[in-house]
Amino acid sequence: MSITAEVVKAALSQVIDPNTGKDLVAGKSVKNILITGADVAFDVELGYPANSQIEPIRSAAEAAVQGIAGIGAVKANVYFKIVAHAVQRGIKLKSNVKNIIAVASGKGGVGKSTTAANLALALAAEGARVGILDADIYGPSQPMMLGIDAKPETKDGKTMEPLENHGLQVSSIGFMIDPDEPMVWRGPIVTQALQQLLDQTNWRDLDYLIVDMPPGTGDVQLTLSQKVPVTGAVIVTTPQDIALLDARKGLKMFEKVGIPILGIVENMSTHICSNCGHAEAIFGSGGGEKMCADFGVDFLGALPLTMAIREQTDSGRPTVVAEPNGAVAEIYKNIARKVAVKVAEKAKDMTSKFPSIVIQND
């Protein structure tokens, strides 16, 4: 049997990407098949950050092709490429940010900011360029969570440089105010501040900007949906009925303004006793999964209520950097990978492909 591109594709169609659930051919990941005599080389392009996934996928792909009769040397070049994806109709993408992901909740106290920080860190750990925008103007918590105590610099007097730690670019109103000073601002000022934080921060070529939203469905959420190019939203809730009630309202708000829901994270799913390790669902169980079933969205994962998560976040070293190989960090990384895959599966932004049409009178 002669070795052709079709034969190689047939072999690779038996390799399933464990993150997308699709085979490499159906997922359009296989590119640039080069056949030289009996030797074969090819590329596998992944649409999500995948530092930890490249080696197992390369091994599986090369093993599949090596099973072809008469094959010689086989070399797979596996890499990832993150592109900009479509956002709300009529809103222009930012030139320096490919994808904006809002992390939201219907009510406060459900661990939304902790989830946002660890989601951003998990994406960065997989090789993506990631920023986090603290949009909770009344209660900015990202400076403390990410261990940043500094003032942003400006080089032109009009824009500011993002501060950095743990490989993230960060912007927050918390960098510019006294931590003990209350933000006694009305809605229009808050939305203007959000717009300035987004537009006047010199983000440096981000693959993902994670926006830590304030709780609720008020002015900031409406501004985000009407003026900011959002690729998708992640909803954070806890299993208790009152949290789920408010989370449902947040989900419906994003649906109404045309922002896709990437999935739901259930925080504080079970309490793990620090003495004996006993797990107890003190806030109830199954609420997040039921909500996903009701609305037809993905359940991204459930996180335990543990003292370690709180201690690590309060110290400025969230779980993904404090215990990168721990069980909880693995949950955050799995959630981040699911989010990135959901984004990769969305329609690509094609606005940059079309030429500008200029009408002039001669």
C-alpha cells in the first residue's frame, strides 16, 4: 500500500483529542502533511493553550501513523494557536486582546474572584498570554489575591501600564485608591471607570483577558454587554438554592444581550474537614449540574470548600501557583481547559479579513 495523505489522515482520524472529544481530522487540527518516500511529517494545530497536552497528543498521533504498513520515520509537530473569536454583533474587537471572558455571579460571596484569579493563572500555566481586569469597582480584590501592592505607571500621561505578577497582566481600581477608602460612586461614574480601565490599560497582546465582574446584574454588567467585545461568560455559583436563584438571573442577562455562556462553575461544592478529610455537602448538592441541565449549558467543574484555598488567596498566591500539582489546582486547570476549548469552538472573528470600503467623490 502506497503512503498517501489520505492514508495518513485515516490513521489520524482514530486519534481523539481528549479535551475536545473530537478526532484530530474532524477537529481540523491536522495540517501540512509531508510525505518523503516512506517518511511522514505533519502538524497538529490546537486551538487552545496546551503546554501540558502537547506531549501526550504528539505520542498518540505518531503512534497512530506508525501503524501504517511500510511506514518509515514519523514526526508530528504539535503546537497551539489562539485566535480571536466572534463577539456581540456591532461591537469591534480590541486590537491587543483576542478574547475577553467575563467571570460573573448573581450574588456576592460565592468565590467568583478566587475562581477568576485561578482561571487566569491556569490559562497562563498552559502557555497563554493572559490578563485580568478587576471590574468590581466597589470591592476590588485582585490586588490582594494576586499579591500586587504598587501603583501603575504611565508613559504618556494618558494610558497606564498593567502591573504584573505570577505571569499575569493586571489592571484594577484597587491599585489607585486607599484600601480602606469606600467607593461612594454612582452608576455612571462606575461604568466610566470600567471603560477607562479596559481602554486605557496598555494590554500587551493578550490571548485572553479575564474580567472579574462585580456581583449582580446592574450598570457594570450592562456596560460590559453593550460596549465591550465579550467572547463568552463563565457563571460561578454555590449549590445552595438562594445562590442558584441569583446565578440564574445572571445567566439570563448574558443570554439577553447575546453573550454566550461558556459554562457554570460550582464553588464550595463540598466541605473537606482539615482534620479527618471527611467530605460533607453543607450547602446542598447537585444544584450547579441541575442548572446546567435546565439551561443547556456546560458544567465546567466543582470545587471544594477548603481552608487552603482561602489561605493561599489571602496570601497573594492563589492555589494554581501555590500548589500547582495539587488536586484543587488540577480542578482549576481542567476548568480552564474546558473554557479555552469552548472559546476555540466558537466562530472565528472575520472582521479583519474584510477590506475597508471608502467612498469618495472624484
